[in-house]
Amino acid sequence: MKGFSIFITKHAKIVVALWLIFFISMAIFAFQLPNKLQGDGFAFDGDHSYVMDELASTFDLPANTILVVFDTVSEPKIQETLNQLEDVKEIHSIQSPLEDTTLQKGSISYAIVHIQNDVEHITEIVKEIRSLIEGDGIQLTGGPVISGDINTASQKDLASAEAIGLPIAILVLLLAFGTVVASILPIIIGVITVVTAFGILSLLGDQVSLSIFVLNIVPMLGLALSIDFALLFINRYREERHHTSIAQAIQTAIQTAGRSIIFSAVCVMIGLGTMVVIHVDIFQNIALGGTIVVLLAVLSGLTLLPATVMLLGDRLNKWRLLRVKSGGISRWYGFAGFVMKHPVSIIIAALLLLGIAIIPLKDMELAIPQVDSLPTSYDARKAYDKLEDTFGLGDTSTLYLLAERKEGWEDAEARTLIYTIQEKLMADPLVTNVSTIYTMANIVSPQDLENSLTIPQAAEQLQPIVQAFAKDTKLFIPITLDTSGSSTTAQKFARTWMTKNLGVKFTLGGQAKFNQEIFDEIANKIVFAIVIILVSTFFILMLAFRSILIPLKAIVMNIIGLSAAFGILVYIFQYGHFGIETSSIALIIPVIVFCLVFGLSMDYEVFLISRIQEEYQKGATNTKATIDGLTSTSRIITSAALIMIVITGAFAFTDVMPVKQIGVGIAIAVAIDATIIRLMLVPSLMKLFGDWNWWLPFAKKKKIH
């Protein structure tokens, strides 16, 4: 690090110039990112995906459907609207409420518009249909419409969160540094980092599918970390500047605070990287976007920031608005001394508080985000809710059984097999309807079907029905379940039936199967991901601090702190407190918050323990080193935590529910970590374990006097 720090101070102008060129280049692409984001990220390459692709390609079953909702059953109005839709060439077919009375109820009716399967940019089709018909009592809803509106809401959320978070972050920085320049600089570094990350993701968006939630997660993480890193660096630089030159102070800050930044970033990237083992697009997206923005945060924090400080020199302290009183140090020294005198009492009190917070965790209910992710102010949400209330949309669900028989489905044995499968399905109490040639043609047995096929006229009438469900070697059977596709009952049905022997090779598709696969993928991989995080974090901290106990304590306390954060999250969202609408916790939240916060919390762990270790290696006793380390870092840890809480917590005021839950979850976890964990439990345990904190088998420690 010494050679690197000297290089940065010697070539500061070149470093800043290169960053400006890189930033401007990526900013051009960053503006294109929103148009490259698709869907909610819940895509999984499993049976559901295979079945739906086969149904689209073999049976021409439309993959995308838009619902046109009318506040009237006026035949002229509906017919006029449907006539307008004929101008959209990408529409495959339309189910009209004028022809299907089940699509009418009271004053509400709706048409089902099926989009052709070869359409690549469904968002453009939604815009075209909206421009043609929406308004005057006509609304659109359905998967493509909802996804597009969530994208729009996410962009608005990002703008509103930044409008709330950044001014408060500047205020926190102003309280920490006292001067305008020192307070604005971390914000500038954070914005450059995020915009550059957006530009890189935009370039990658042509090769990989990116979720709309990337638009919120990347700036949330990038701004918070970049500002935190800048805060730690500038604080250490100003400490050194009191007794050395600008260049030397910057070099020392890079070698000390820079080391903490690198270790913290590595821990964060481990948390992000472990999401890759879960093969669901949203986790892959967050791992990719998060890793890119964290790498850029480290790079900007160790190159652009020190180079800019070098060019600014003592102008970093220009435009002083507040004078940061040194008295704060004595107060923190008094607090540290109090903790050292009462470690057992503080540990008991802290664990009691955390234990109470953990209690609601037992009631956590997880669900895949659906239409309820969209704010109720959007027409797509209003239209969907209207259909749900009027027609019970979502009360039932459809599964698709896709069977493959190499001999085909046109012989008598195959037709008997279809009937056998049908009867087995109908025997299940959850099944309300099964669509086969028998049910569609009102034929009650295989023998009756064979008899009908011997009559030329009957055979001709049956042929379209046969071809609708069977082509070549493939057969599909729609199954209607008397439960929502998002319910655990439907998932259990899909999981159970995949183990049954139906006399032919088959698989299932549909919402219930999709949800089951997502839940199972996360359940099967999450333990592996957690083990990777825990083991990797342990060895990194062991190498960083040459200790066994410090990483073990950090891991245990992180788990306790995160459990408490999840408990509070359940209390707020599931129980519906603080004016929040009651809702299940999005399935992604525990994974994302755990992986991110476990790494983020190491930011403060590394910073605090590094300073304690510095003092200990200089010859101080364990207690004295802990007091001095806690005293010198408490103010900056508190400020850094406030920045993180403000930037992520600002998303609590956004509208997209999963983003709101992620922001609140991270803010709560960081608040717990930076206060109860880092300022109370860590120093108390450091006091109790004494010199054993620094024990490492087979390693000789040398103190630097």
C-alpha cells in the first residue's frame, strides 16, 4: 500500500483526469439503463420455464397476456375499443366479453388480449395499446403492464429517495466535518461511483437480463458505501494532517483507512457473491450490480478521493459552517470507560433488547412479490384489484401438465392413458377442472371416444380438439386448482404431483410450479450461501487481525443483530405498524438483507478493531487499547452508520413494497449493528476476553513499541 499511496499523491492530476473521462463516458450509457431493465427478476431456468416455452412454441399458447378492464358493459363502447386493437399487429388473439359472458359481471367487464410469442419488446406494445384505448373508463393490467409500471415506479422511487437521503447525508457530513467542501466531496464521489456503475450495467444489459430492482439496489448500496468510505478516509486524513504534510497525511490515510476500506469491501463482495449460488435472476442481478458498484466504490475511495484531496489541499476545510468541538472526544472517552467498568451488565442489557426484537421473527411469512408490489395509485394495480374483487381473479390457478410419449398420442393406448391421467387428477380434492379431449368433447370413457372416432363425421369434429392438446410426441393438460397460485397449498400440490407415476414422462408449469421452484431453489441453496459467507468472513477477519476469537464474536453478533432486524421488519410490515399496510415479507428480503448487511456490518467491525489493534500493537493493554480505539472511532462510526441509515432508510418513503422493505431492513440492521453491537457488545466482550482476543494458534505476536 505504501508504493500505491505514493503513486496517487505524485500523480493526482492524472488520476482525477482519467476518472473524469471514465465518468463522462459511462454517464452517456447510464441514461440508457432504465430502458434495458425487464421484469421483476423472478426468473428461474426450471420445469416451469421449459413447459411455458414448449406451450408457446408447440401449441402457440401466448406467453404474454394483457387485460383490458371496462367500467361498462356497453356493447358499442367495448366493440369500438376492440376494433381499435386490431391495428396492433403484435396481438395474437382477443377474448371478448361480448362473446364470453364469464368476462362480465355487474357493471365491470374485461377482455383478454394475447400477445404474439415472437414479440421482443413487450413494453413498447403496452405503450402502443395504452395510447390507443386507455382512459374514459378503460384500464390495462396484467403481467407486462404491471412490470412496466413497477419500472416506472422504481425510477420515481430512486429520485424521491435521493431527494430525501442526500440532503440529510450532507447534514450528517457537515456535523462530522464542519466544512462545506469536506461534506460535499463524499457525495460527489458517491454520485460518480453510482453513475459509472449504471453505465457499465447498461453496457452489460445487452448481454444479460437485468431486473428493474437493480435501479434501486445499486444506488442504495453504491451511495452508502462510497460516502462511508469517504467519511472514514477524510476523517483519518484530517487526524494525520494535524502533525504532517498533506501528501504524507494522504499516504498514511490510504495505508490505514484504505486497509479498512479494502477489508470491508471484500466482506461486502463475499456477501454479494454468495447470491450467485441461488439461480434466480434477481439474486444474480444484485450480485452483479452490487459487486460492480462496490469495486467502483473501493476504486474511487482509494484513487479519486485521495487524488482530489491532494489537489484541494487545505481547501478541504474551506467554508466552515460548524466548528467540530474536541469535547466530543472526552464524552466518547467517558462512554468507553463506562463500558469497560460494566461489561457484564451491558452484555445482559444488550442481549435482552435484541432478544425482545427477535420474538416476532417466529411469525415471518415469505411471499414472492406480485401485483401488491405496485403502489395502489397506479391504474394497473387499481384495475387488477377491481378484477380480483369482482371476478375473484387469483382465487384459483392453472397448472399445465406437459407429457411426452415417443409413440405419439393418436393410438388407442395413448387415449386411454390420457383418460387415466385425467381421472387421477380429478380425484385430487384441490382440482376443480381438467381440460382434455374427454372433458372438452363431453366424452365419458375411452371406449366412447374410440366409438366416436370410427364415425367419420364425429372424428372430423373431434380432430381440432385433439390437435389443440396433442401434437407429435407432446400432450398438455390444463389443470385448474381451487387455490391461489401463490399459496403454499398450490406449491405443495406441484411438489407432490411431480413425484407421482402417471405412466409417462411429464413435467408441470404454471404459477404454482413457478413459485414452488423459486421457494425450493432458495431453501436448497440458502444454507450453502450462508456457510460460504460465515467461513469466508471468519478467515478474512482471522488473517486481518491474527485472532480466532474476534472473527467468531463478529459472526455470532452479526447473526444475533440480523435476527433482531428481521424481527422488527416483521413487526413493522407483517403486523402493520407505523402506518404501513399489512403485507408479507418479500421472499428476497431475508436473503438480500442478510448477504448485504453481513458484509456492511464488517465495515464498522474492521474500522473499530483495526484501531484497537493499532493501539494494542503499540504496547497498550487490551483494556486501554479498547478504550482508545472506541474513543477515536465512535464518532466516525456513528456518522458512517447515520449515512448508511439515511441513504437506505430513505427508501422507506418509496412506493414499491420490496424496495421499501429492503431499505427499511438494511437501515434497521445497520442501526442495531452500529449501536448495540459495535458500541456496546464488542467493547464489552473485548474487555471480558482480555489478551485472549489476540490469540492465534502457532503465531507469535510482536508488539510495536
